[in-house]
Amino acid sequence: MRLIPGHRPDLALIHGWGLGSAVWQPLLEPLARSCRLHLVELPGYGRAADDTAGLAACAESLLATLPTPVTLCGWSLGGLLALRAALLAPQQVSGLILIGTTPCFVQRPDWPAAQPATLLAGFADSVGQRPAETLQRFVALLCQGDSQARTLTRTLLAQLRHDPLPALGALQRGLEWLGDTDLRPLLAGISCRSLLLHGASDALNPLAAAGWLAQALPDSQLEVFPDSGHAPFRADPARCIELLSQFCHATRAH
């Protein structure tokens, strides 16, 4: 966990699968002018120790490092973790910002707005044998559909080459979380305000999943980025910074 000093409110940034906290870099300086930032590293990423905890235990450990109240901002898998944390500690989590997030990543009979289980199985098989190549393929997939796909892919691949690879166990565990987790039945237990940011062309978590979340979560606001894929905060950082800052301060005053 890295603390970037600033004035309250407190905002924790939780990265997703495969890419560590450096993915937030373009947002940090502008956001630090209006929020106190807590830059989260998931277990096995960066300098964070790897462990074998499940999603709920990881959320519990995360909450123990954060102040009260705090707004959690999670991207993709990080958003799933943020949802789980909000369920565990409603008195601590004052707001949720969910970027490219779904409550259930894998298709179910009643949940078509998701990925087939075969996609995860393919990634799980590939990451065990060729982790670096698998992460490169993942970057290309998350940029798919974005009007800036070529530039974004090049930038994120450069970050991937610069940073140490996440621990193999962390990558495999993250895929397991995505395959096993379905938070839809639990979301009625979330009472805090929510802001959802989603790319209209997200190739990993369809926009329909964000629409469902916006209906399921109380006091929620969905902001669609029409020309973006799975990483709208990288495609349009200025709009994201404005929305995050406004939401955090409105939540503090709420």
C-alpha cells in the first residue's frame, strides 16, 4: 500500500488482473490535488507479498489497511474486490467507484452478459506456461474496441515490460476468483453511493453488466464512455479524474 498525501476525502485505487498499481499513474497527480490516495497492490503484485487467501479474506485484509470512511475505486477484478469489501464493512466504505466491473465475470444460465468459461480456462492454461505472453494477449484484449486501441496497447505493453511480472500464484488465483465469484445475490446488502464508469465497447465485461449493476445498486450513477474499451480511465483520463473527484467530495458531504 502506498499513501499519496493530500486532503481528505480518502480514495483507495485498486487495480485489476495482470496489471499492477502503475496502471493508475496518469490519474495520480491530478487526483492528489483533491483526495488523499491509497494506492493498493493486490497480493503478489509489486512489493506486496503473495498469499493464498480467497476474495473475502483479501477484502478483509485490505479494509484493515484503510481509514474510515473511505471510497473504494476498483477496476475490473479490483471492482469485484471493492464490492466484496463494501459488503463486509458498510460502516467503513462510504462510496464505490466501479470501472469496467461486473458482479459475475463468467456466463451463467441466467447471466449472458459475461464471458464463456472457456475464455478463463484458456487464460489459466496459458498463464501457467507462458505468463508474459498471456499478459500481452490480455492487454490487447482489454484495449479491443477502443478508438485509441493501438496507442493504449503500446503504452500498456511498455508498462508491462517495465514492471516485474506478478507472481504466478497471484495470476492463477485472480482467474479463480473471476471464475468462482457471483456477487449478484448479495448486492442488496450494499447501501453506499456508487459511481460506475464503463466503456461502451468493453470486450471483457459487456456494458449490459454495468447496466444491471446500476439497477441493482442503490443511489448509483452510470457514466458510459462511448469510444472506450475496458480501460476508460486510460482512454479519457481527464473525464475520469473529474468524475472521481466530484463523486468523492459529494460522498463526503452526503
